[in-house]
Amino acid sequence: MSANTSDAENPVYIMGKTSGEYARLKRQAQAWAPMTKSVLERAGIAPGMRCLDAGCGPGEVMRLMAGYVGPAGVIVGLDTDATIGAEAILALHGAGFSQCRFCHADLLAIEHIDEAPFDLVFARLLFFHLRNPTEALRRLYNWVKPGGRLVIQDYDTTAVDTEPTHEVLAEFKTVWSGVCAKAGLDERIGLRLPHLFLEAAIGRPDGTDVAGLLLPMNVSAQMVTAIYRSVLPLALQFGLTTKERSDWFCEQIAGPALADRYFRWPLLMSVWKQKPL
């Protein structure tokens, strides 16, 4: 693994690495599980496949993949966070998914993965955190064997909204969008995925999908609050909000003023492509 990756290439995880954030990632993964299963099936995941989950986080997609590939398959999770990876593998092995293993590495620095090339290479909500998503896409595609599949899912977070609007949600959007802008991250990266395939000289995707969630605020409030709290240290550092206003937000988000509203989550964009033989 190379040690000379430039700052322009390094991943930028604005959400922090806390137990609260790890729990939020698991809840988020469970919310999107039906959409991810549908896309994996459409992309052709099958028993016995060798799969890579880049940016595997808490391992919930690895769990889905293991169910499809069975004991004859192999699942490798790649992540820069050694703690969450170790926890994921412990949980997966405890659940009987011994075909899973974790690789602690930076996607833009690692030169080799023992199990490569793969029948299926997958990444969900990874590119948003990368300053050089095109190079990341090229690397992932290089690890796909001829005839194998590349599947990418990512957000368009500009879709977040509620109707009628409310100043509590305005505070959330100000903090979230402000932190993204200050960190140089693209809120519309999901919408850009097909163009990234062209930029990376991979070609047009074979298929695309757009998924969304519109849920009552009493269901969404826990997730919205967790995201807000995860980026709050940076928001305070950047002067985007104040301690007093953040306390007000956390008090109001689950209160009666928003009880009758529905919250639109970010749109989850998916693209996939089979590598020519």
C-alpha cells in the first residue's frame, strides 16, 4: 500500500467516527436494503460469485451479498476505518457468514487485493466522500474480471425536503449543505454517476435506477438528528450555526410542530455495467 497519496485524493469523511455514527450507518443501510437488493439482482449477482464491497462500513451490504453468493462465494469488504471493519466482520462471522473478510485500506492507495479480479464490485455511498471519484471508479473497474459487473450507488442530497417547509428543516439544510461546500464535496454525486462512467472511459452504464423514501417525520427524525449531530462539530467550526441554535434544532425536530409532515430522504442513484469479455 502506497503512503504518498495526495490530500486531493484522500477520502473526506465529514460524519465522524463515533459509536453514534456507526449506529446511524447501520440504520441507514437497513433502510436502503430493499433497493440495494433489487439493484444487485438486476445486475446479476449469483451463487458462487467473488464480490468486493468498497467502503463497506458496518458490513450490511456484505451481509446481503453473502446471502446471494452462498458458502461457495467470497465477499471482501474494503474500508479505511479499521474499527468499523473489525466490528462488521465479527458480526458477520458470528451470523455464520464465514465467506466474508475485511481489508483495511484506502481505495486510492492500495495496489493489490488478493481475491481480485472480482465477479462483482460494489460501492454504496462511497463516492460522495472522495475528492477524486473518477480515479476511484477506474480502480474499481480494473478489479472487475471480464464478464463481471460494477455496481455503484450514491446520493443526491439536494432532494432532502419537506412540504410544507419549516425553519427546523431550513437549519438542517443550511448545516448539511454548508459543511459539504466547505469540505469540497458534491451533494449531487449520485446524479453525476453516469457521467463519471464516461469520464473514466468505462462507457455508458448498462442500467440505472433512482430510489427514494418519503416517510413521516416521526420515523425520519432519528436519522435527521443523527446526521445533524454527526456534522455539527464541523458546522460549528465553520461558523454555520451556533450551540444555541443546534440545541433548538435537536429539541424541535421531533416535536409537535413537525408531527404532520413527511420527510423526503436523499435520492439513491444506482448505475451498473458488465465488463466486456
